[in-house]
Amino acid sequence: MTLTIKLTPEKEKTLREEAARLGVSVPQYVKDLLEEHLPSGAGIGAKDRSRTFQEWAANHNIDNPLLAEEALKRERG
């Protein structure tokens, strides 16, 4: 697929500079950005999945007590 994107001169400069900083061509850099941000087809993309996990983990206190041993045992009747 070929796309034409109209950018401001400032955005174009930023795009070129970032691609050069990473040592890739502008088309490759744009392709990498799109692939990073688009869903993989099997759900959410890797970046979104990572962000979702990090948000989930940040909202859970690692100091919460673990389940008591009794809670892990099956009741015997």
C-alpha cells in the first residue's frame, strides 16, 4: 500500500531527524511506527498490550498479603 501524507514543514523535519537518528530511511521509520501502533490482528498491538499491563501492575500493591495457607487447601469432608 502506498500512502501520501501531508505534513507541516516542522513535522516533516522532525520525522527526518528522528529517522536519521535511528539510522533508518524515512519510509522505514514510518512503517515501523505504524506497525508498532496498529493492532496485530489478534487483538491489541504490542505497545497497547504493554501499556495496559503496566497500568494494571501500577494499580496493584505488591505489598498485599498472599493468600493464607488455609485458603489454598481443599476442604476435606
